[in-house]
Amino acid sequence: MPWLQDIYLNLTDVFVERQLKLKTNNKGDERIVTMDDLFTPQQTKEIPRRLLIEGNPGIGKSTICQTLAHEWGEQSCGGHCGTLCVHSFDLVLYFHAGDFIDEESVADAVQEHLLPSDCRITTSELQGVIEAKNVLIIVDAFDEANAGNRTLDRLIQGDILRHKTLLITSRFNFLENKLRHFESRFTVEGYGKEERLQHVKRYAEHQRIDPKPFISMLKERSVRDLCSNPLNLTLLCLLREEDTQLRITRTALYTSIHRIIRRKAGERMDLTEAKVEESLLRPLYQFAFEAHQKNETVVREKDSKKVANFQRICKVGYLTNEVIISRLQKEMRFQFTHKTFVEFLTAKHIAEMDREERLNWMQHLRYENCYIEIKGLAIDDDFKVQQNEAILGFLFGLLEEKSAELTQMASLVIKETRFSYEHHPISSFDSRCDASHHQLLRLLAELNNVVPQELADVICKRRPPLINFHLNCSVSCRRGMLKLCNLRFQPPIRLNVDLRNSLDEEEKMSFVQKLIKCESIDCSKIWIKTDDHTKLWDNVRGLRIGQANSFQQQLSIHFDEDVSVAECSLRKLFEAIAGCHRLQILRFDDLKMADSVVPSVCKMIESLKELRKFTSEDQRNESLTEEGFKQLEPIIKRNGLNTFVRPQRVMTTNFNNGASVGDDNIIVSAVEQRNEHNSETSVPRDEML
């Protein structure tokens, strides 16, 4: 920890098992797996040899690597895992990505970075061992040493050691042109409610303090987003021991940590805080900025000699020094405690630049990387700033009190990310976050207070006609969207929202309710997934569907075909829908509608006076018999109501007035009696709430 360098959190005591999201095919389908499933075949029976774990800063990628190495070295599972696990390997080699720079082979990296200086094994002998054994090569933090890393690139591409298992970790967006080489690709999920609770309890037990203040902190809705990140949650716990005031943004959290570091450094070195800032911290900001420009978190001794008073700067608390004894010589290196701290200090340096210098730095982000995508005759060269997103977020938060400079920064982002452009509507459920277009949203999330008026005027003037909130949008996108909702747009901005990946049921409901109330936002379509079918009716009531101040048109409910819903729960759901008096379209997919619930369905439809379309596709099993259909017949023939009911299995039932029986399915379609030749109509699948 930055100001508690004599305290280390024990991996065995504190680590919380992480959930990983596996991308299962090219269509974007994903499922949650545990760390025990990392090395098992996923899409094919082939054992994966190239694995990628991606995640946000501080989400726990390095800790996963440490845990795997620790578990392999600690003891064998004795076959109890029941699957391929880390104990299946004869040898595990654990590297930082930077260890491969200037090395010609993996054997050279082992000899240089993993063995003591007096070890007499030769590189050729090491190469023989690596080739003969079942080896797992773990390489952490590709994003911190991706440039000019030729040996690591060859390892990823399979040009060397193709048949050995390689596990790479990285932040997002650093391996875009190498994804095809990985058979399995995972992302690290943020903490859920139980994981947050486990984390603070284990932290408190490790520190031998009362966990109650931390548990109460978790109940505060304003910090739940921060608490989903392990690093941020640890910092919040440390801060809680020093200060009970809550911080609701990452910039505010790191700024508070920074103040404590500055105060404690002054106390240790008998300096005023102003003197610490002037003589030690500002040179450190410059040093961090230069390290970031070279994408480094480890600083060599030769570079440190260029900075005056460097040994005292190290005592502030952001840098640790370590002696590396290689086979050739002893070398002193200086390690930043985490890459995120490098980015915060870099942002501090940029915040102190004059406006023109800062603007010049931002403009050059366009030319840092070049990505060109050709679609027909259109060429797209988006402003790719993801690799600097953490710095931009910190910088936006640090400039909050400087309205003019904040507006200047936001104006450039709006221009370069084409925020004002017309975006395509969501075309499929696996759509990804518009990383560039949503950049402004994620920056707004770093503001503690309301958007300054000067900035609000610029955003309203350059408003986009449509915003898509995608399946994989970040928590920051969501928080920024709520900031945007408070602005006065005329006409309102249309919004499509896909929340099926949201893990927190309460947060999901709260977010949608806020969107519904916002007069500056027109919620065109919203997709929600709930894991608790027994409380599905709570969603219908909580969102006030079919009421004057909510959705009146896009209600469609899809039941998981592998999950059975109790009849009592279905009746409660139908009762809740019955209160949606202005609802015009109602659709069910994979509904198990037995004869016993037909009366509830009839009562529901009778109460929906403005209902125009009722659809039930893929009615499950044969629980709805001919007798049940006879009860439905008067309802589905209601004047002005189009009804489409299609069971999964063949049934032999016949109705008059619009019912038709096919060879494979029965389609019950009650059309308007005024025009019996109208075609059956169903609600498109993408119109789902």
C-alpha cells in the first residue's frame, strides 16, 4: 500500500475467488466460469494453448496470476478438481510482460529473471526442460510492456513453444490485432454483493479490526460502483480507517489517498505539506508522466539518476525500490505500486500544464495508434483513446473546479469521438459498447457534482440524436448517462438500453426508474434480464409499465427454456401485467402456460383494454390442452386484438374465426373480425423489455 509499505495483504487470507466471463463464440455469446475452468476445453475438445484474461485497472488480473502460481507451488490437488487445473502442469513459469524485452527466448527470460545469479544451469539446458515438460507460462500485464516485445509477440502467435500453454493478462484494447491467436478469451468480472462482503470481512480479519464500518460502507449506494473493483475497495477500506467521509468517484478516492500520502510524508520527513508538494511531488508527477509516455511501471537506476533528489522522492510512498540480482550484475530498480497510481500522477502533471500544452497532448492522442475500418465506401478512423482512458478520467475529475478548461477538454472529446453523430440503432443483443462514442459519458462519471453550466451548454448544443447503452457498457457509462439525463435537451435524446449483463438487480431497477423519470431522455427500448423469476412481477410494477409516466407500448418477456416457473409466480406476474392498463403489445417467449393458469391469462387480457397484439411463441410442452384453448377462445377473438400463439409441439386443435393448424405447429391467430384476412402479426424479437 502506498503509505503503508510495511503492511502486505496475505494472498491466502484476503483473496476472493474471481468470476470470469468466457466469450464462447464469435457471435458474442458469453457465460460465467470460475478459475477452476480456465484450462478446460471450452468450445471444442481441444485443450486451449493460448488463453487471454482481460479486465479493467485494479480488477484483479495480477492477483489471479499470483493465485495460480501460489496454488501450483503450494500443493497438488490430488485429482480432486475433477478437471484440468493448474496442478496438471509439470512446471509453471510466472513472468511480467516486461521480462521478455531484450530477451531472445523464454529460456533466456527464465535465466535472467527467475533464477539466482549463482545458478549454473545453461540456457540450452533450460530450453530442453521447457520443451520436455508440460509447462504453463503465465505472463502478466501485457499492456505495460506491449511495444517492441518481439519474443512475447512470437510466443502469442505460436511461432515458438506452440504446444505449451500460455496465459496472458492485459487491460482491454491492447491485443485487438492478436485476438485470433487465443483459443479462450476471458474477462474478469467486478465484485458482486457477496464478493464485496467477503472482501471487507477478510480484510478486517487480516488487519484484526472490526468489520462493521466496512460492512456499513457497502450499504451506501453512492459507492457501490467503486466497491465492485478490488483495488478501489481496498483503498476505500484503508481510507475508512483514516476518514469516514465517503468518496463517490475514482478521482475523489485517489485524491483523498494522495492527500494522506502527502501529509504522512511531511510528518516522516519533517516538511510542510506545501514543501512536500513543491520539492517532491511535482518532480514525481513529471517522472510519472515520462514513465507513462514510455509505458513503464518499472524504472531503472540509470533513469532515476536524471531526477534530482530522487531518493527523497522515493520516500513519499508511491515508489518501492528493489535490488535485482541478475547473472551479470546487481541493479537497483524502482517500482510504482500499481499502474493506476502512475496514471493518477500523470493526470496531476497534465492538470498543471497550461491550457495550450494540455490541449496539444490531447490532440496527439489521435495519432498514437491508427485503426482504419472500411465499410463499403466509408472509411472510419475513430479517435482511439482507450489506452489513455484512465488518465483522461482522472484529468476530467481534477479539472472539475476549472469550468473553462473542463469545457475545452470536453469539446475536443465531443469532436474527436463524433459524439454528435447519428449512431446506428441496436441491431442485435450482442452489441458492444461504443467505446469511443461513450468516452464523454465515462468522463462525466468522474464529476462529483452536477455538470457545470458552461459545459452543459456545449453538450446540449452538440447533442446526439440517439445513444445506445449496450450489453457490455461499463458502470462508468451508466453513471455518465445519469449525469447527461439531468441536462435539458430539446428535443429529448432517444435512448436504447440493454441491461442484461447487469448483475445487481436493485441497481438495475434504480437506473431504469431514473431514466423513465427524466424528461430529457426518450427511452425507446430497454432490455432487462432477471435471475429471479419469482419476483418478475416486481419488475413490472417497479417500472410502472403501462402507466402514464412509463412505457406504454416495446412488454416482451422471455423465459429461460431450462428454468421452470411455479404457477403461483406466473399468476402473480399475470396479475401485475393486468395493472398495465395502457399496454398495447404483450409478448411471451417459452412460456409454460398450463390449463390451470388460463383463467389468470384471460383476466389479464380482459383488463388490458388498449391491448392490440398478444403473442405467445414456443409455448412449452403440452401443458396447454384443447380444453385450455377453448377457455382462451373468447378472449383471443376480442374485437381489435391480434393474437399469435405457437406451441413447440404438434397439437391437434381447431378454432373458427382465424385459427389455423399447420403440420409442425399450431398457430392460433385471432384477427380483427372486421377483416379476417389480416396476416398474423408478432412483435419483433428486438422489442424486448
